[in-house]
Amino acid sequence: MDALFHAARDIKGQAATFGYPAVASAADSLCRLIEHTPDITHIPEELIEQHVDAVRAIYREYARSDAEQLAVRLTTTLHEVTDEFLRHENRGPSGGPEQLRSPSIVPE
């Protein structure tokens, strides 16, 4: 899981540099999933596979004219599912999704 987290973090950070900025959102969701799940053994394997498949699909289909729309649909769904899972895993007085968001890399 540690290697997967580091790979996702590297993809998130380097996606734009390599010309695939839309991949960063899926990688970010995977980082959040791993980083904010109290017990990583609770993460469903299918959820991890969906993140990896989304990164692959966005990369593979990047030449399509609707690639950005595809990426938005995939990552929106991933973020929703990840948020729901994290809410469930972090339920309690301090475990809300607003505390689980990654900091923005966009300057204000």
C-alpha cells in the first residue's frame, strides 16, 4: 500500500509536467483514500482497482476529443465514492470530509 501511495502521489504531482493533467485528480483521490483511511485493510480492493483503472483509462484515451469530459466523469464519481467511504471509516466527532480534503495546489 505504501508503494501504491507513493506512485499515486508521484502521478498527481507530475501529471501536468508529462502532459496529462487530467490524471492528477484520479491520483489525488487514491492518495486521499490511502492517507485518510484509519485501517487500510478496510479499503475494498475494488475501490483501489477503480482508481487505478481510471488513471489508465484517462491516460489511454487522452487523444480523444472528449478526453477531458471522460476524465471529469470518472474522477467525479471516484471522489464521491471515496468521500462516502472516508465518511464511513472516519465517523465520529472530528471525522468529516472537509478535514479529509487534500490541500489545493492552485495558488489563491
